[in-house]
Amino acid sequence: MGTMTFTKVATTADFLFDRMEGFQVSGKDFLVARVGGRFSALGNICTHQGCRLSGGKIREGRIRCPCHGSAFDPATGTVLQGPAGKPLSLYHIKVENDQVWVDL
């Protein structure tokens, strides 16, 4: 496994409650989600038809696609409800001293 290169993308103050926000850094399109106090970083593009997930909502602890309603587990990227069939890519994330870092 290669060396991890973490990039600061946000602060925890940006995520006081369950929410997600999209980012484009170093050619990667990803989102950071906070659900139940746990942070995760996942691909921002729905695996069904390429809609940007950051335009959707977190409902019942799931990331919901705004286009066709696919639902993903924010901790693993696993599809919880179709029509999407493939999981989202997952990025390593760390939170230190109120800073949110993602390995890109």
C-alpha cells in the first residue's frame, strides 16, 4: 500500500449536525459526510447514472441520491437501496484538532 497523503478539506465546525458536503480536490470528486458523529469520505458520484450525491440529503443515516433515490451506507459506501448496483469508493479520513483530513 502506498503512502497516504492527507489534505485538509474542512473543519468539524462545518459539520455540527448530520450533513454532507462535496469537494473537488486534486482531480477527485468526493464528499465528506457526518452521520451520528462519525465522519466518512466517499465518492461524490452516484454509481447509477452519475448524479452528484452532495446535492442529496442524509436521511435515516443513509446518503440519498437526489436523482433516483439510491441509498448508500456512509461508513462503507455499500448500496442499501437501488437502483444503484455498485458501492461508492471510500477514502481514508481522519479528524484531528477540529480539522478534517482526507487521503487523496
